[in-house]
Amino acid sequence: MLNILQKIKFKFSLMSPKDRAIYLKKYSELTIGDNCEIHGDVIFGSEPYLIKIGNHVRLTHGVKFITHDGAMWVIRNIGWSPNGGKVGPITIGDNVMIGQDTIIMPNIEIGSNVVIGAGSVVTKNIPDNSIYAGIPAKYICTLEDYFDKNLKNIEETKQMTSYERKLFYKSKYKI
């Protein structure tokens, strides 16, 4: 028989990303804007109350927020600062997509209209209207440059059903 925590975790894992964001906005210490999506396995660290998420933000699977400096464990253990701690807030602007398995370090501000590539480690602030990726995350291009570069590969498929989209892409790629 599942205990209450296991039941909650199971129900949480079945939620859509939009419902998960609404649930966390209502029941967690996070500050979350409107129209967000939070996919499964996002980790908000030990100080979720230091995280502020803007409107229309998508956090994909495995995104991790690190709000503290774990090295303080060693500092405390050698007696230099027996009760010391070091934390920092993380702020995300509006209309941001953070790719799968990205890690965001403490004291970071991510601007609005930003895309962060999968697997990135964000160690510095990211300005508005930009694309960043890598370890550590580095500037790739502006959002406008990204759109212009990819325009020939963009398909207007969001209005299609998943079945229609499948047929479209199988036909396009001759699969």
C-alpha cells in the first residue's frame, strides 16, 4: 500500500506541465507567473522561496535550480565558519524556455524572451532576447537571429492534431 507521500508524488507525476505549474504556484514557496509549464523532474533546490519565475516560462525535464553553495559544508567542517551558509536568488523573466537537464546556479537573473539550450549550466546573468547554451552557458545569438536562421525549417504545425502532425512529418521526411 502506498503511503501518502508516494500517492502525492504519483499524482504529481501524472499532471500536465501546465497543471503542475498551477499546482506549484498555489501550494509551494515558489513565485511563479501565469501560463507557465513545468515538466517532470524539475528540482527547485533547498531554498525554493529564493526562486522567482515570470510569465509564460517553460521548464523542461530535469532542470535544476541550485540556490546554495554546497562548498560551505567543507568550510563548516574545518571550523572556519561553523554555522556559515551561502545562498543566492534566481530570477527568470517572461517568455523563457529552459532546455532539458539545464542547471541554474545561485545569484542568476535570466531576462525575458530567452532560450537556454538543453544540458547548459548557467553561471552568469543572461540578457533579454538572447539564446544561450553550453557548459558554462555562452551567448549563441539574438532571438531575432535565431528566428531568421531557422525560418526555412519552421513548420506551422501547432494547430494540427498529433496525428496530423505525424503524417505531415512522415511525409516531409519520407519515413
